[in-house]
Amino acid sequence: MRIACIYALMDCSDTVMPQHLLASLALWDYSEASVKYIFDTLTGDTIADKILEVLKIRKSLDRTDIYTDIFKGHKKSKSIAQAIKYLENQNLIKIKQDTTGGRPAEIIYLSENI
């Protein structure tokens, strides 16, 4: 409504007309689409964002890839585990168990790849 009032003032109108409401709604829609385009799937968590960035390139990662290849041991395992859990809770990633000769490995994928 505040944006519609600004449009009414710019039209030198004493009242807010339907065209002012439509124009303000169009501005709001444009702003929302711009934010989605610019920030895409950024979470605000730098660790989670880095994991997503690498997943878009490599398509899958295991925890060793994350700990050693991406962060090179410079992030605490607790912080990485929290970021992975957050991404999973937000349905941005899926985790599958991969059978190996020993303990099963967790393979992490972007949700759209599942």
C-alpha cells in the first residue's frame, strides 16, 4: 500500500487508484524475482552455500570430499555436519547410503538429481 501511495503521489492524485495498486504489485513481483535470480539457493550459511556450490559442479560428494577437498580440514566437523543437516532439512540435498566393502558411505546429491 505504501508503494501504491507513492505512485499516487507521483501521479499528483489525491486517492490511490487501481492502476497505482497494480503498479506497486508489479514492482513487488519484479523485486522478488530479482532477489530469487541473484541469490538463487543461498542459505546465508557459508559452509552450506559452499557445499551447494560444489554440488552444482560435481553432482555428488561424500563426507571425505567435503572435509578434505572443499574445506581442506579448516572447518570443524560439527559445523560441516550442521550445514549438511540444514541442507537436508531444507530439501536442498538428498543423502543416500552407498554399500562398500566396509562401513556404508554417505553420498550427497542435490535434491533435483534424485
